[in-house]
Amino acid sequence: MEQRQLRSATRLDYQIAASRIRGPRKTGPKPAGMFRVIALGDSFTWGIEAGEDEHFPHYLENILQGKRAAEVFNMAWAATASTRCC
């Protein structure tokens, strides 16, 4: 699978895995005991103006890992807005 390193208009580097998940690629079956979360949302969730370790799904993963084995998949879509859905 391809993983791309991109630079935003704000000069922040970020990664998008081929599976459209922001951040480092996480592959394979879920290990036993692993807690997984999918973060869905708009550009705020995706972290359009945030570095790789600054978007809230990254912080959520760190908080959860302090309590148990956890992975958070940032699958937000930067070109959407919650006002468009309804």
C-alpha cells in the first residue's frame, strides 16, 4: 500500500495512508485485547491545520493508550462540514 507525505498550504507535513487514514499506516488483523476507534468528522477532526501529533484523534489515542492497548484511525474527510449532512 502506498503512503504519501504531503505539505499543506500552512507548511505542515502530514501523512495519508493508501487506505485514506491520516497518519502512519496501521495494518493487519486487530491484535487480541486491542481497542480500536474510528474518528469520523470534518476538517476539524482531520486536523487540516495541525501537524501529525496535533490533531485530536492523535491525542485521543494517547489518552486511551494510557489506560489500555488502543489505536485510533483518523478517517475524517477534510472537505466536508457537519452543516452539509442535514
